[in-house]
Amino acid sequence: MVREKVRVSTRTLWKCLESRADSKRLYYGRFILSPLMKGQADTIGIAMRRALLGEIEGTCITRAKSEKIPHEYSTIVGIQESVHEILLNLQEIVVRSHLYGTCEAAVCAKGPGYVTAQDIIAPHFLKIIDNTQHIATLTEPIDLCIFLQIERSHGCGYRTTEKRIIDGSYPIGDVLMPVRNVNHSIHSYGTGNKKQEILFLEIWTNGSLTPKEALREATQNLIDLFIPFLYTEEENFHLEDNQHMVPLRPSTLPDPFVKITKNKKKIALKSIFIDQSELPPRVYNCLKSNDIDTLSDLLNNSQEDLMQMEHFRVEDVKKIVDILKNNFGIDLPKNKV
């Protein structure tokens, strides 16, 4: 009998074994990384689990304010839930935003009836993941209007909010972490010096991002931690922070539901990947083939630069310009400065 020769790759590769959405607020992904030398799987698995659970940035409702609320533990005539229960329900609302900073939204409803996340009036750059999430039950024909502060900030996914009441607004959330849980396991094979390992990663998210997006962001965060070691001490001292910073556009809610803030917020485009920018597949592939992965990379080019790249057309550049302007308020210069 002639045995068929099987070619085994010695290069470490990753693969998504399973990806599913159990509900709007529960996504699951299972990944493998192999082959790895003995001990490497545990090193990577522990680091990835820590980065996924503690360093993935998210968005949540941080404060709520209403003229009908005398204090946090009060009850309101015509509303079945107590104020405390309403605040807990608002804390569970899952929100996605690709812009950093603080913006305003509002819950506006008229009874009787159920108040859900669908009744939230928010800027267009915010996405409510599950519109069916319950907020309150109005038992009488009353008007309910709650002003909300929604925030996405840099840094780890957990932060301590100001616990006290400020200008009649009540604190809601501390947790901005979109990753619910992470498991890692290791499978060993081979013998002696040829022993190798396979790392299995299981990731659950709240639906505001997919497990694959979370894995990519966690990996980027770990890479950023080690980049300084690639330079000498003198080079580190002279490195400049060249992140592109743009102001966060104010909320677009109609009056009288929101008071537009005048304080400009800033966002780092370094962490926004082009696959989050609603680009057509063809334009996305053209950018990737030219090593443009983030909006920061894209802004290092002008419209003229893009036209000189292979396979780019005039309508492609126009599409990019429109998306940058509509989604991020950025104008891509026509010529290189």
C-alpha cells in the first residue's frame, strides 16, 4: 500500500471554528491558533484573556436625568417600576459607537404602554443593539422624558463613574466592557522535543461587536504594549504622538430633547479600522492591498494619492470622501500638503 504524503504547515495560523449569534445581545466565537511550541499557548491564552476582558473599549449609558425623578429610590405615579429599577434597566441597554467622547440622547414616550430601547432618540452615529430591551411600563396616560448621557472613552473597559448626583442627573454605569466572557484551553500533541500545542479561544460578547472584532482589538492592544521595546531608549524619548485627532460632533437630537454641548471631544482614529467604516467591498480591498488598515492610515493620504493607487477610480475616491465627511466630519484633502 502506498501512503499519501501529507504536507503539514509549520507556520502558526489562526482560524475561526465557529461563529454564531445566540441572540441580539449574545455573540459567540471559537478560534484556534496553531502550531505553537510547548508553553507558548498558555502564555498567549492568558494574555489574550486579560486583554479581552479588561481592555476592549465599549459604549454605555452613564447618566440619566428627568424632572419627574425626586430621588433615586422614589416611585412615580403612572409608572410601574421604581426609579431605581428604571436606572438598572437603562444600564443594561447595549449601545455601539465608533466615535469617542460623550454625547446626549433621550427616552421619550407617552403612556399607557411599554417603554423600550426603541423609544431612545439618539445621534445617527449611535446604534442601539436590541430595540426590544425593556425600560419602564407606563400604566397611565403620562409623558415620560429621560435625558441620557452616553459615553465611549479611551482606556480599559471598566471605569469608575462619579457616584454623586450632578445637576439632577443620576449615575448609571461603570462597565463599558462588550466582552462578557473568555475561555482558553490547550491541546498538546507529539512527543519529546517535537511536542506542539493548539490554543483554543472562546469569546462571548454583548452584541455591540463580534468576537472576531474583539479578538482583533485585543491583539492590537497587546502589540502596542510591546512596540516601545523595538526602539532604543533615545528613540523612545524622541518619539512623537502622531495620532490624528478630530473633534466629536455634537448630538443631532432635535430640541427640546437635548441641549447641544459646546465642549469638543476628541477621538483617536488609530483604533478605528476601515472595515468599520461602511466601505464597499471593492474600495475596502483596494485600501487593504495598499496597506491601509485604519482611518489614521487613510488620512495620511490625499485624494490625489488615492487616485495614483492601482485599481482606484474617481467614484471610489468620492465614496471615501463622502463616508469620511458624513460619519466622522472629516474632509480628505485633494492634494498632499
